[in-house]
Amino acid sequence: MTREELLAGHIQELRRGTVALACLATLSEPRYGYALLETLRAAGLDVDGNTLYPLLRRLDKQGLLDSEWNTEEPRPRKFYRISELGTALLGELTEEWRTLNSSIEALAQGAIE
Amino acid sequence: MTREELLAGHIQELRRGTVALACLATLSEPRYGYALLETLRAAGLDVDGNTLYPLLRRLDKQGLLDSEWNTEEPRPRKFYRISELGTALLGELTEEWRTLNSSIEALAQGAIE
């Protein structure tokens, strides 16, 4: 494995777990998949459609999102929005994220021996 | 799936990717596995031995850690320390983490629409 592949693998592991949190945080406004992809990219999260679309279906199935087909346009599109349960979970996940960030920063700065 | 299981699953996904980064950040001082576990826990990262020990072997195999057996004690223990390659990668992973954190915070605060 080259150095670049090694780095890419570890970066991917780091990012993987954050996508669900990022989706929930973004879907207080209803969005269809592609628009969400664009919003995440604008925020610096370069997510692949092959990762995002199955994740949206999973979050929807878990009841964390509400979804609705918009059939008023020539090509029907599914809109997603965070559910009540999703909103509660988002609060707890955001808190967990901040705790994780404090831990990582403390370790990175050698504050904990 | 109960609400608690749902939350636990998403929290686990969030944490999983951070353990390698946390290990690298902590192993500028040589430590054996159990001491590392204690340090991570002191930093608020509640990692399981069944997760940590295989990860240490993987990071060692990838050349990101150097390891050495201490045979001076009655029970030989393996000490791990970050390697030169690991130190370079740690810098890049820490940078990636901070970028991720900025993205998540911007989305969480609704700064990006």
C-alpha cells in the first residue's frame, strides 16, 4: 500500500461516520438528494452519491427523516426532511461530536498524558 | 430498533473512525496497549480492548507505529510508539479532522443553506 492509499483509507474512515450527522443537520430544510449533495459539498464534505443515496434511504427507514415524492415536475423527485425523532437524535449526535472533538484536540495537543 | 439502539448505532459510527487518529496522537510516548486504553478513556474516548488491540496491530503492520517487546518484566508486554511515517500521517489526519469539524459546525449552526 502506498503512503497516499494509506492516508486516503484513514481519511475515508474518519469521514464515513460523519455523513449521517451532516445529513440530519442539513435537512431542517426539505431537499432532494442531489441538492443535499451540493450543500454538503459547499460545506467541504465531498460525499459520493453512491454513499449518500443509500444512507438517505436508511435514515428514512429508521424514521429519522420524512420523505415525500414531488410529482408536480416532469420527473418525480423524492424530498427528504428531518423528522421529529431525527431532530432529537441530531441534538444528541451533535453533543457527542463536540465531546469527541474536545477529546481529539486534547490528545492532539498532548494535554493528556 | 429502539430509540436507544438507534442512537447507540449512530454514535458508534461517529466514534469508529476517530480511534486510529486518537491512537496516533497519543503514541508520541511509547505505551503498551492497556496503558493506551486508560489514556484514551481519561480523554473521554471509551474504547473497547476488542477494538483497540486489533487496530494497534493494523497500524503497526501499516508502518504507522513501531513496536517493541519489553521482556524485562515477568510478563512480556508489547510497547507501541508512533513511527516517522505515522507522525507525518498524524499531521494530515489532524488537519482533515479540523476541516471536518468546521464543516459539521457550519452545518449544525445552519450557516450553509
